[in-house]
Amino acid sequence: MEYLAPSWEEIYNLCLDLADEINKNKFNPEVIVGIARGGWIPARILSDLLGNSYTANLKIDFYRGVGETKERPIITQTISTIVEGKKVLIADDVADSGKSLKVAKEHLEQCGATQVKIATIYYKPWSIIKPDFYIRETEAWIIFPWERKEFVSKMIESLKAKGLRHDEIMKEIEKSGIPKDLILRFINDLIGEES
């Protein structure tokens, strides 16, 4: 599997480009909805860059682990504000399968939003939904700065289940691009949490 581990600064710069795209297309959302959890940070950054402090949350559960999903996405927290009669921008980190974004868009339309557009930092070519706005297309598994410890934890769990030895697990996790000192710190934290 190919990995991509962007830094916080890279993410911010990609969000700057994303905001520029949204502005260029003259889309002025009245509400920015972050898809929990991956979309919270892009939604907050876009809120700042677009000069729109009206943000909301929609939680959809779909992923179990690295590359593992449930059968279908499920809304576990409905939209945290009224969107009826409003233009809405859905913000998420990546359009991977696109299934969560499809569920989110349909939900917001059912809640009465007059226009719903989607903005993601990354887009994968197999997504069933192509975002209205995105900056990078990739086929890699993206490890965002806000989910690195979770990634390491899930990888250890998955690779142990496949019977890999400790050194093999470390070698595979190091391919992710996460700095080795950070990986070791996460592993120490995880061992401490298990005690």
C-alpha cells in the first residue's frame, strides 16, 4: 500500500488553495458542515479562510481500520444546526469511497438545504462522488496529522492479526512516512494504555 503523510503546514496550504477554488467559483456558503471526524479541521480552516464562522457538525461512521469499512455509512449524529433554505458547503478531508459524502449530501438536502456543494482536500479516482472542489487526486492511503496515533494503533492491530513479528510491523509502519520517533512514542503510549 502506498502512503501519504502530509504535514500540518501542507494541509493548511492545501486548504488555502481549496478556499481560492471556492471563491473563484463564487460559491458563498451560509453554513460549512464538517463531517466528523476527518472534516472538522478542514471545515474550521475553511471557515477562517472564507470568512464564515457559521459551522456545523455531521457525524457519519464508516471506517473500521486502515482501508476497512463497515457495510454502509451510518449517520450517528445528525446535523447540529438548521440548514433549511440555506446554501451549504460540506467539508471533509478526503473523498475516498464517496459513500459517506453521498449520505451527507442526501441528508442535508432532506433537511431542506437549497444548495449543497462538497469540498475535500483529496479526491480518490474511485470515489462514487466527485467533490465540487478538491485540490489533489491520489490513490495513496492518506495519514492526516490529526490521526497519526490512530493509524499506528490500527496498523499494529491489523498486522499482528496477520501474524507479523514486531520488527516486520515496525518496518511496515515506517513506510507510512510518519517520523520514527513519533511512531515509537505512539507505541509507548499504546503499551501504557494497555497496562
